[in-house]
Amino acid sequence: MRGIIAAGAHVPYHRLDRSEISAFFGKGGGRGTRSVASYDEDTTTMAVAASRRALGATSVVPEALWFATANPAYLEKTNATAVHAALRLAPEVGALDFGGAHRSGAGALRTALTSGVTTLVAAADQRDGLATSADEAASGDGAAAVLCGDESAGPVIAEYLGAGVATAEMLERWRLPGGDRSRVWEERFGEVTYGPLMTEAWDRALAATGLGPEDIDRLAVTGTHTRAVARNLKRLGVADQRLVDDLSGSVGNTGTAHPLLMLCSALETASPGQTIALVTLADGVEVVILRVTPAIDAYRPVFPVAEQVAGGGSVAYAKFLSWRSMVSVEPPNRPLPNRPSASASYRRDDWKFGFVGSRDRASGMIHLPPARISEKGGAVDDMEAVPMADVAGTVASFTIDRLVYSPSPPVVFAVIDFDGGGRVPLELTDCDPTEVSIGMRVEPTFRRLFTADEIHNYFWKVQPLRGGAPALSESEER
């Protein structure tokens, strides 16, 4: 049996109320909210977050990593290698980019399901549009990751039954390299063109699995052409009550990541024996059909999609525009940071990307960052590696700095005491500075500190562990 072993999603903490768009400009917007990646997030960091949740739900280690996005942090350089490093995968685990198009996420998933390798497929997108445009309001940011493999590697929670594909060259949605927005052909063209392709791919998938429309228990349909999806749903012959929520009212359409995100959401509420069909409209149609296995009963997703959606916090439209570089605000009067060193990053990649400290074998003291000489006892080169990325901690002290350079001031620096030992100062993110308190519970998160000389400086910050310990004392501010 081959199929899905684990899945995880990342819906950014911040939400933009679409009504703020029309309140600001007098037009655009709409109802509901869309997810917004923070200023220190990009498709690479979101893919790391989703992948950590997928792998956190299983002990299975992937043999390959495939990363799909239409908005990569780098061109020419492989983005999947940063995800690979943050996950601390072995060098023999190949890391490849499936990039450039919204179809890449669904296509990478189908390809992984039909291969003979235990593969982690991660997909992420950060989607924008011109102010007041439909894309700005209807889009969303997010990521999802799915671990595909055989039951010899680990329990399969959803068995792969078959797929159907219909490919066509069509100028429906496109963006030139370096462009700041997508362009869309006249909407009726997509509505009419996608219909026959949807029927072809659907019929092939049903023929490959021996199923009929009445055998589909959960149907997830997505595509960036909303009207084409809505108009052609009836072609599939599946009752409306079996449709999976497309998250359009709370998250928005996350592009390349959305098929995997909807699949994660469907799996979280699925029962053994149910069939799930995933249909993606993007330069053709991708259909994947799965059957949920009894292993789903023992499966526990890490931070389910529903909880992430319910636990989001608001972001002002003006701040959203600033984060997206659509408006420029006065930065702190401090020099821009220097570019990070490639050689230094390479030498310290376990610390920089994997957040791995060291423990003195004699005293048990944890050193962050890792050290050769123990602070307790002075032992030399008698250390063992200590991964800290999955260890929670507590804010011991903090300061709110309004002078240091940041794309989104002020900056909250906190001294963190990690459970089991280890203390280090780190930046706190996804939190209002007025909500920070000593005793607050936090967890590590992989983020982008800044970009200098076209080099992204990735490292770890901490974010609130929602529902953590209550505040114990007041803050220190300068």
C-alpha cells in the first residue's frame, strides 16, 4: 500500500480583514479575512513550518524533499536546500525545487504518490495583487507538507487509489519573472476552457480507481480561477454537502500550496474508509483520489488547520501594505545590516539552520550557541549535539527596542530559558509588544531576519506558545 503517511500545514498568524481595504481606498476588499505572512516570513520559512508539523506527527524520515512554490525566495539557487537544512535531514536526502507555477504543488504531490521513494512534498506561496484588486483580497499566504511513502516505511493514513490528468497550453494566468502582480485573461475564457479539461481528468481518475461520483465522500476542488471552479463543479456529479471547505472566507487562496492545504484540512476530520478526491485547476487539471485507512484513528496532527485558522490575530491594512513594500515608511535611524557571510553560514549550518546547541557531557550544561569549551568546568571538545528547534521555553527577561533596524519596528528581544536547560537571547515574533511578559511561554520558529545585498539571512526566532504560562512581571523598555 502506498499513500500519505503524515501531513502538516502552516497558516500564518496574521489575518487581514478584507473590509479594511474598502475602508482605506473606498473600493475593493470584501467579506471575511485573508492570511498574511509576517514581514519575516517567506515561502521558504513557511515551508519549514509546515514540514516540521508533518514530520512531527510521525517517526518516518523522508528519502527525498520536493519544494513547490510560484514565489521562490531565490532564482537559480535551490530553495529546498534551506528547508532541508532547517529540518536537519541527512546529506543523502535529495532536495529539489518544483517551482514557477501554481500547478507545481498538485503535480509534485501526484508524482510523489506514484514514485517508489518516501518523499516529503512541501508547497508554499505568498500571494499579492495590486491594491484593491481581486487578487489582493481573495489570495492568502500559507504552506502545507505531505509525506508520501509505502506502508513498509510507516502507517499509511490515506491510501493512493489513482489519478487523472488533463494538460493544456492556455494563457489564463501568468506573471513575468520579477513582475509585481499576476495577469489574468478575460474571465469567461477560463470558465469555458477549464470545463472540458475538468471532465477529462475526472473521468480518467474514476476509470483508474473503478469508482463513481457517488463513491466520493469528500471532494476538495481548488484553483485560482474562482469562477471556473464554481461554474464547473456540477460536472463532477458529487453532492454539494460532500465538498471540503475551500477556506476562502478565512484564509484565502494560497496558490501553489492550496491543494495540499485543503488535503490537510480534509484529513483532519476524515474517517476510515472515506474516499477523498482532490481536484486542482491550473494550466490543466490534476485529480488525485485517496482512501482513508484505519491508521487515521491513531494519527494526531500537529497544530491542525482548524486551530490555526481559529487562533489568528489581526493586522492593520497599512501594516500589510508596508510589509508587502507597496508603501514605504520611515525606518529607524540606524544603518542597514551587513550581508551575511556565505562561508560562516556554511561552517555553522547546524546552528544557523538547524538550531542545534551543544551539551557538556561532564556537567550536562547546554550551550547556545554551541561551544567547544564548557562554561561549567572548562572541559574542551567534550560536547554532544542538542537539537533545540522542538523545545519550548520561557521568557526570562526582554526589552522593546525602537532604535535598532527592522522592516517592522519595534523589535522585541527576549532572553529565553529553554525547558531542560539552555539560555539564549532571541527575537520574538508574531506578537504585539504590549502583550509580551516575563514568564510567557514560547517556541522556536524559523524566520528571515533580513535581506542584505540580495542575500536572505535565515535564523530562528521565538513565537508565543498559544495558551502558555501567564505573565509574572512587567517589561523593561528602552
